[in-house]
Amino acid sequence: MESQPVTIVNDPGIRGAEPVLAGTSLRVADIVIAGYNGGMAEAAALSDPPLPVEAITEAIQYCAKRACDMAQRYCSGCRLNVEHAGLASLDDYLRQFSEVFIEAGGLLLSPGGPGPPLRAASLEAVSTAWRGEKIYYLARRMVRRLKNDANPRVKRMSAALDTGPAPAVILVRPQLADNIGMVARGMANFGLDDLRLVDPRDGWPNDKARVAASGADFVIDGASNRATLAEAVGDLNWVCATTARQRDLAKPVLAPEQ
């Protein structure tokens, strides 16, 4: 049977005017996030029967191209939705709700907005999440990932090693995204692709790292952001730590012999 064409629906009567996949109630954002975190199989499993690859790909392309800008309909939880609503501050965000209840401490705010009550674990959680996530950026990373899977041009060192997986490179609290990109470029030169980040200062993912990587996209796309150093090294059996040159900082420095 010939497959039906896939379209994105921008119907204001469906899911609060959010873009959804035609014939389903699935938001484009849900498909993109599932695909980014768990791959095409996890995105397909959002529906029963499973979504076809063509439908997933179209949803990803729709988001990556920011086609929602033309329709002026955005997914909740996306940074574009916050910007479109003109929410320039946390105060603006909270004014949308009739009440805001913060579980930590039992704090109750009454902004008196038109929206339903908001319940959050902590005020810190709200202040961190209110801006939303750049879901379109995740979609763009998915597009690059799919291209790399379809046409792998880089020979990974791990594929040529008989002794086990290739070494992982871990950056602990890196400050500049540009430096992360330069590390990725150096890794690509030697066929390394396992880059692990621990609490990068400027957040992750970051467009500046991709620019500095100068084509080492497979390293950037595969980089993982770990919450702690213990999590980053948990599956390793030998770890070597290095540090920068000595500067005017109160940090002990050990030579290799020491």
C-alpha cells in the first residue's frame, strides 16, 4: 500500500494551537525530544501503530527549519513560544497564572493571571525552566545525526582497535564553548568520538562549540553532558587527569613524577 503524505497541522483547536502531526495528537516537540533522547525507535513508539520514519523525519525537519514561525504557532516548553508571547522576565512568566504554589517551603503566590494554577517543586526550578528549551536546536542536531548515520565519513578509532573501546575525553566545568569545539576538532583528527562534558558554564548544547569544531560535527553531536565527574568516569577503568599551566590561582599543581 502506498504511504500517505505526511503533513504538520497547525489547528488552533488541537493541543492549544501547538503544531501536531496530521492524524495524531502528537506534538512536533514531543517527537523531536523523543528522537533526540532515544533515537528514531523511541520517537516511533510514541504512537500505536508506530510512526513511520517519514513522519518522524518530517516533524524533525519542520522543527529544524522553524516552520512554526510562518504559522505563528509554537510548542509549549520551547524557547520560541516564550519569545513569541513576549515574556521577557520571570515576573512576566509568573503573571500568566492565577496562582503559583512552590512546594519547597509552601510558598503561595497570587499573580491573578488568566492561566490555570502552576505547581512547582521549587522557585529555583521555575527560574531555570521558564525560558523553555531550544527544541528547534535539538531538531537541527537530529538532522545532522541522521545525515552522519546515512553517510559516515569518519573512521572511528574504536572501530580499528582490537583492545577495546577508544579513550573518552572529559572536560570538567569548561568555561568557553569555543574551547569545547577546539577539543572536538582535535579529537576528530585522531578518530576519537567520545566527548563527555561535566557542567559546562555556558550550557549544552551550544552553537559556538560547533563553529569552533570546524567540521567535527560527529563529536559535537555525540557529546554528552554529565551532572558530576563521578557520573562521567563511572564506566571507565583507568583515568588520567591533566590541568592547565600554573597561573595566579590557589590550586596545587603536580608534575608527572609526583
